[in-house]
Amino acid sequence: MFKKLVIVSLIAVTVDFFCGEKATDIILSLYKTVFYSTQIPVNRERVFTKEELKLYNGVDKPQLYLAILGNVFDVSKGIKHYGPNKQYNVFVGQDASRSFVTGKFNKEDISEDVADFSYEELRSLDHWLNFYKKEYTKIGLLNGKYFDEYGRATPYGEAVQNLIKEAEQAKQQIQLEKTKFPPCNVEWDADKGSRVWCSQKSGGIERSWVGVPRQLYEPGSKSYRCACINESNEDLGVVKEYEGCDKTSFSCFVTQN
């Protein structure tokens, strides 16, 4: 910093000598450029390179580190699972985020890339991240797809985090939909076929009413699911009675078209 100050001061003297009235503006611009715009916000957490992380494999270094979504965890206490030749050793020394969900552990299948995951897969991956946060010590970040060398989130990392947020919001929306239209209970009998019925706990939604089974159609779609309907929600969606079933019955045997 001192050396930088000396150099800038010498330049400022030169500018002042040759530029006259414009010198002040030029010098202020120079100081701002050197001492402000070049300051890079640095994350206080340790940032590992991929080469460094590879060494924490229980052999080159005694510790066992792994990364998920660019977050590095010390899993040494789980050596019986993550140690050399153990079941989950494939995760050690690298970011194998994709394999946490796919279950594919061949070299060509291991990757940090998860941007093509479905909402369900993203929620599963986020569940794994929260598991490691709870069970193990986070010790840093990995310079790669998710974080740069200063520990700042990369555009890719931010995009994946936004996708995970969207996935969680979609889950909440699904739960709200189930609360509004509780799913039916379903069972299958070899002789009688499929049976759908409603109860005060059907679909895992506890309520004060039972309802009757109806086909609930997705907006603009021919697909449907069985939902329990009563006077409080019958006008809130596109519903249809099951053919051949008493419209007042809480139980119906149905045939698949």
C-alpha cells in the first residue's frame, strides 16, 4: 500500500505540473481508481483451490474434506463412512454435488453441475447441504462453479441458489394446493380394482370435514388427481364426479381409462 501511495503521489505531481487547471479532477479520479475501485470484497472464509481440496483425502493429508454446492466440510469424524475404500469416499476431496442426487459415482458422472436439476432434485440437494451444516463443521469454500477465488458467489452459484429458492416456493405452493384440495386415500385390490376414499386425515391433511372423492383437473390440462371436495372448495377448481360412483359417497371404486 505504501509503495502504491508513493507511485500515485509522484504521478500526481507530474499531472499537476503539466495539466494546470484540470489537474485536481485528474488527480482525484486517479486516487479513486487506485484506492477504491480496485478494492475487492473478500470473504473471510478460507477458499480452497480444487488442487488443495484433493489433498484432504485421508492419505495425502489425514483430514477428510468434501464440498457440496461449493461449501467445504470436514467429515473426518465420519471416517468409517468417508475414509479410504469406504462407501462414501467418492465424495472426498472434491465437489460431487450432482452425485448426491443421481447416485452415479463413475468418474464421468461426477460433477458440480446441477443447473438442469428438477425442483425435486434441487430440494434433495439442499437437504444434503443442510445435513452437512448440521452434522459437520464447515471450514471454507471451493473456488469453482459456485465461488470465485475471493469467496464471492459466481453468477452460476447465484443462479443455482435462485433455483433452489424457486424449488422451495414451488413445494410450499404444492402444500397450499393440498391443503385447499386434500388428496384422497387410494388402495388397490386384485378383485375389485382401485378404491379412492376420503377421511378427516386423507392425504395427510387433518381437517374437521371428510368430503367426497372427485377428479380435480389441472388448469388447461386433461390430467387430474383425486381430491376430497366439499361445499367449501367445490367452486375453487375444475372438478368432476367419478363415473359410476354415488355423488354423495365418501368412497368410490374407479376404473382407469
